[in-house]
Amino acid sequence: MAAEAEAGADAASAEWEAHTRVLRALTWLGQEFLSDWEAQDLRAALFQLLLLWLLVSLLGIQVAWRVYGNTVTSLYYRQGTGGQNGETPDGSSHFSMWESASNTNTKTHRE
């Protein structure tokens, strides 16, 4: 029993050691980034500018999607019981359009 408890404690300490190593590496990487950031003003300014550009672009996409999202979705996903374009049945027919017995109007690209 004591050997099993000792093996479990060793496994737990090894797991904590791995977490500690990762945390130390991340801390070191953060300190290196900060020291490099302070030393390079031009690099920091470019990074901030590009980050700002990215955030403004993402915000613009979000606003445009809120305004026009339903319109775009309705263009590609038509509601109705029919298949493609709300008119074609799910199974393809072997008749061409001119040989069709039904007198239904087909939709144009404007609809």
C-alpha cells in the first residue's frame, strides 16, 4: 500500500512539475516580449496600428452582418416546400422544361 501511495505522489509531483515548467516558460516569454516592446518603438507602433486595423475591420464586418445578414441569408436559403429555387422537386425529372406537363411559371434570376 505504501508503494502505491508513493507512486501516486510521484505521478502528481511530476504533473505539477510539468505545469510549473510551462508556467515558467510562459513567464519568460512574456518578459522577453515586454523588454523587446520597450526597446522597439517603431515595432510597437506598427503592431498597435495593425491591431487597431484588425479590430476596426472585424467591428465593420459585425455591423454589416447585423444590418444585411438576413438579406444575404434569404438570397441563398429560400423557404418553401420545393427543392432548388423553391420550384424544382427533390428528385430530378427526366423530362426537359419544354416537355413538362405542368404549367407552372419558373423563377427568374430577379426573384
